[in-house]
Amino acid sequence: MIRNVWSLPSGQSLFLTQDGPVVMQGEPLVTGAVDVPAFDQEALITALRVDQAGESTFPEFLGAAWRAGVVRYDVDLEARTVAYQGCNGEQYIEAYPAVTVA
């Protein structure tokens, strides 16, 4: 896998692999017409730290990211970054160190 692009609130995940793209339709976070929350970088970082500490489930993280105004996030496994995006061009990028498994 090279990249993984999540679309919120639809819960859709697009996997870009060397063998071709694959889409997975997850559980939507909302139904019908709803207002998109304003992008709140502090709330997003809080949601990330809670998730990274193992104190939330993945669905809980997705809900918290949506409430923080994230409409899409792009995991670049080669660059080791995740770009979280709001609907008005806002963006927060988090980089992750390389991990060596013995």
C-alpha cells in the first residue's frame, strides 16, 4: 500500500496500492444533509493524541476528527505523513518516524 485516503463523513477509504486502487465503504458518520463543522486544529490534535494513547476506538477517532472539521485525510506511507483537511483548504500535517522491526 502506498497511500490511504479517507473521506469523512462518508467513511469511505481509498487504498492506493502497487497492484491498483481498492475502495472500502465503511459506516457513514452522518446521514442526510448536515452542516460541516469548522476546522479546529486543536480539537484534531487532541483527538489524535487520545487515539495514539489507545484511549479511543477507530470509529471514535473518526467521529472526533469529523467534529474537528476534517472532511478528508491522506495517509502517505512513503513520506510517512498524514494530511488532515478541512473543506475550506485548511490542513494539518503530522509526520511519523520510520520504525524498524527486529
